[in-house]
Amino acid sequence: MIDYCIALGTVGLAWWLSTGIVLLLNRQERRVRTISLICISFLSALSLVAIPAVGQMYTATGALLGFSQGLVVWAWLEMTYLMGVITGPRQTACPGSISGGRRFFLGIATSLYHELCVIAVFLLLLALSLDLPNKVAVLSYTALWLMRWSAKLNLFLGVRNYNQDWFPDHLRYLHSYTKKASMNPLFPISITVGTAAAVAPLVLVLESSVPFERSANLLLSALMSLAVLEHWFLMYPFGESALWAWALDKPANRLEPVANEPEKTLATVHRLRTSAFTGKT
């Protein structure tokens, strides 16, 4: 139990920090985004090159390194999508008159190139890891990929809680392809399958005393547990946005209008303009 808590804490910290960094970087100026994308591209390429070496490490350290490789490669793919570098042929909102299958295929077109890239990278990871004893990199990548697809299908079918404000301005049109609903038929299946996939590695942990196998299965179980938690976030509001308040805060030099308080807003604007001449706030 202690080992699982340590693995969950490690994966949870990586999940929280990486999500926040991506959200924060997407709110920066273009130059900062470009530099960050170059850096993650370099780390991703380094991870791919190192897979044959790490794949030979049948140790607890090797499991952690392989897990990190899968996360870094996945982070690169997510950043290329969120920063608008690799998306799809359609980059406009869904027409209001469209529904059903037509809406589904238009939704796929918004990220078609990205999804093809995800599949291509999976095949590359699989080829690099095929004859290696340590396949944690491809397994962690696959878990992230399948659970992300599950989350996107749930968003299409309808969820209660969806943080559309997390999207950068250039991807705001994606909100039109999602749907608000109290429940959808896929959600119970996603939760059930995801939970089973999180529990299965724990059973293997109990049956093995090999350090690599224990570490690998603990990390994969923790990853699937967080993926299931993210699915719950889609359907029920837990106030999860507070976890990334540090990455979602508005820049200090921007003025945001206050709803239903026009007098207060105008007074604030007047005070800020006056301070520019008087040097007082």
C-alpha cells in the first residue's frame, strides 16, 4: 500500500505540474511558446533515441525512466496540438444546424493531423520497444492515448463539467463540438474499464517480487487511477480548477470587466488612467 501511495504521489505530481506548465505556456507570448516547444521537442527526440538503452534496463530505475520517456513524448504531442502546430484541416466552429454523425466527422477533422501523428508515434514506440524487456514507455504512452480518446468521446456525447476556458484563444472553436449533458452511455463504460485497468496492475504487484515488475505496474496503475479521476472531473464539479490557479490567473496588466458592476469597472479604469499621470495608485 505504501509503494502504491508513493507511485501515485510521484505520478500525481508529474500530472499536476505538467498540466499547469502547459496551461501557463499557452498563455504566454509567441516567442515564449516557440522556445518551450523547441525545448520539449528536443527532450522528446532524446527520449526516443534513448528507448533502446532504457529498454534493456530491467530494474526499478529502468521502469521509472521508461515511464518518464512515455510522458515526455506524450507531452510533446499535447503541446503541438494546444499551441496550434499540429491540429487538423478544420479550424472553425461547428455549424449550429449540424448534429449526429456529421458533427462527429467534423469534430475529427479539427484534430485529424494530430491523431494521425499520435498513431504514428505509437507505432514508432512499439517498433523501438518490440524486442526489449522494458516496455514501460510504450505502455504508459498507450494508456494516455486510449484514455484521452475516451475523454474526447465523452466530451462529444455530453458531460456536465467542462473547463472550456482552459483552451487558448486559437482553439476556442473546439467548444462548439462538445455537448452538455447530465450523463452519456459511454461514461459508465469508460469508468468501469478504466478502473479495471487501474486495479489489474496492482494484482500483478501482489504476485511479483521482481523490483522492475513491481515498479512498472505501480506506475501504470497510478497513471490509470489519475486518468479515471479526470473522467470523474468531466461529469462532476470537484473544484479541480483550483489545483491550477497558479497557471490560470489572468496577467496583471489586463483589465477584466466586472459583471453587473459597471460603476466599479469605470472607477477602476479612471483610477488606473489617473495613476499614469500622478504616479499614485
